[in-house]
Amino acid sequence: MTTVIITAAGTGARFGTVVPKQFLPMKNGASVLENAVAAFEKSPCIDEIILTAPANYITQLQQTLRRFTKVTRIIAGRNTRAQSIREAIHAIHPASDMILIHDGVRPLVSTALIAAIAQAARQYGAAIPGLPCVETLKQVNASGEITATVDRARLWQVQTPQGFNRALLCTAYENIADISHLTDDASLIEANGGTVYIIPGEKRNLKITTPEDMQIANAILDLAHIGGHI
């Protein structure tokens, strides 16, 4: 059995809107979060969906997401992403042995990528998607002065969903006391001495952080002709 935890507890301060960006509507009429949930609802690899969300949005989400039959729990988010995920893990079905974790602001994840991560996580124990860096990277100091050109040959930009063996992930959460600084779940496994494998991600699986990102995501919806199918 495989569970996905979709993180949607952020306030989206950088986006510049009163409503957190994960709840904003996209061009197909569904919110950013609804589009993300829909991908996992459609995936035959996923048996259970658990969400983290701001406490004051839980009642609203229980109404708007009730058509998704795989959604079993909506958990109030904690102070950090990692703390919210640790809380959500406690709500997972006892029979679930694999956990995928996905950003609720990545609305264009495909069922193909979900399947690829689920398979890789079962094979390796921990797997994440990513894209090789293609831009030239510079290291700078506090004054903005370039101090080095970074070799990009082994650098990847990481995406979600990230997939893990449940026992491996839970052990890492038990062993690592300070999780407040962790920005992704693979970092937790690495900090606990585990090995994480990376597989090719998808360019369309962008994370919506700015209004420009939303424009790009909506353009992708148009180009892919998938608007209105949520």
C-alpha cells in the first residue's frame, strides 16, 4: 500500500496575495492544490492521500476535496514543513509501507512521474525526481562579488514527489532531533546516513512560487489541452 502526503500548509508570503497560493484558481477552474490532488487520485499507484493545510482552511478543504475518494485525512500544519510531515505520518494507514511526499504547489505532476517515483522508491528505498542544471552557476560573497564558477556537471534541481520506504523514513525522523532546517525529505534520509537515488523529473512539474510561475503553469495547461479535466 502506498500513501502520498501532500504538503499545503504554507502561507505563501512571497506570492503577494491574501489567499495562500495553493488555494488560488488555475485556468481550468480548479485550485493549484486541487490539480495536484487530482493527479494522485488518478494514479493507480496511490492508495491513500493525506494533506497538511493551515488550520483555518481545513473545513473548506473538507468540502472542496470530498469528491476525491482517496483523501483520508487533512492535518493542521505545524511551524515548518518537516514538522507538518512528521505529524501527517502518524495518520497513515498501518498497512501502508511506502510514502510519497509532494508539494501542494506543484499542480502539474503527471501520473507517469508518480509511477516512476513509486517504482524507484520500492527498488532503492528512497528516490526523488530532478532535472540536471543547465545554467552556468556562480558562487558569490555577501557583497555580490563572484568568487567561483561552480561545476554544474553533478548538480540537479530537485522536485517532488519524493518516495521512501516507510520504515526508512520513520527511523530518520526518530533519529534526527533538529528537523527545522530541512527543506526537503531526501535531506532527512541523507542526514541519517541513508542513500537517496535521483531519477529524471519533468520540466512541467514546476513549483509555483511567484505570479510568473502561475502564468507559466496556466500556459502549460493550455498547451497540453488538459484544462477542465479535474
